[in-house]
Amino acid sequence: DAMVIQNPRYQVTQFGKPVTLSCSQTLNHNVMYWYQQKSSQAPKLLFHYYDKDFNNEADTPDNFQSRRPNTSFCFLDIRSPGLGDAAMYLCATSRPNRAGEQYFGPGTRLTVT
Amino acid sequence: AQSVTQLDSHVSVSEGTPVLLRCNYSSSYSPSLFWYVQHPNKGLQLLLKYTSAATLVKGINGFEAEFKKSETSFHLTKPSAHMSDAAEYFCVVSRSPGGYNKLIFGAGTRLAVHP
């Protein structure tokens, strides 16, 4: 089945230690998104790629970076995690111009100690 | 500007009784509206969508929603709740600048289903 896969499902990192979360998709969608979701809140868009074009949300901290080496993979890098970065990180994909139909992965829950 | 307001943060129903999750929207033009569901520790799944076709939209797992322009509402309903429906539900409006879909989420409604 076509899907969005996130690894790992659970990640523990230390305060200030860089961490990378990964996302892959078999849907061949042009657009990939990263969201941050804190407990009991709605997901918050961090950035997205349209093909190789990177689009950062205005309020996304510089501490968060992303890479998309090819259509299938996208990475979220947190350069110096703080305690406030503990959250669920969701990857999603969509086709261009398909209003609102995003396909989400299961998420990576990040704990910062 | 577009926004959605989910009127209830928590809804509790008994198994087998109807479900109503309320959502109002604000949009300066004809909106695209969606309901997403999120089960505990899982990603979001699209339940149903409204994109200016039929105003009564049927989705997965027996859910449906009715777009009412006069009331600016898009409430989610299900005739008979099942234990597996317990989850967080998000009402979403979408705008599509430049070919990608920016989702604007409501705050979410947590649905509890009791035996």
C-alpha cells in the first residue's frame, strides 16, 4: 500500500544534541510537509517542499531545518533541541492543487531530556 | 482571512448514540472544508471533504457533514457511535496559494465513547 513512513516512531535526545527525523513516501507526491504537534494542540506547520523548492513558515525557529534529497525522502533537523521542542512531529504529503487532501505519517514523538 | 472554530473541546457519547461535532468557519470566499481524525499516538486521517459540490458530504466509517453557507457551519455527524470512534477530530479549512495546500486547523474536539 502507498503510504507515508516516519522513522523512528519514538526519539529521545539530550538538550542541545542535534537530532534528525526522517520521512519517506511511496505516493510520489510533489509536496511534503513537516508539522509540530504539542500535547492537546492542533498541528502547526513548520515548512514544506514543493518538489525541491523549500518554503519556511514565518514563525518557524531557525533551530529547525529540513532537507529533501529526492522525491521520496524528507528530513527534519533540529540543530539544538530545547525542552520546548518536545512534541510529536508529523510528516505529510499532497499532490499540487488537491485542496486540503494531505496524507499523514504516524508521527515521531520526540522527547528532550 | 480564513479560520475555523470548533465549538466543543470535548464531547462524550454512549456507544450506539448519535455523534455531533460542531464547526463554524470564516472565509471571504467559497471555502474548501475538511474533517480529519487522529487516533491516539497516530497521524491524521482524512474523514471527508467539501469542495463546493454536494453540500452533504459522506466520509469514511459512517461519518458525514453538511455544509451550510447561511450558518457558516460544517458539523460532523454519525448516526451511531462505535467505541473505535474515540479520537481527536479536527475541522480544517484549506487555502491553496501557489499549488500547495495550507491547512488551517480548528483547536480539535476530543470524542469519548462510553460503553
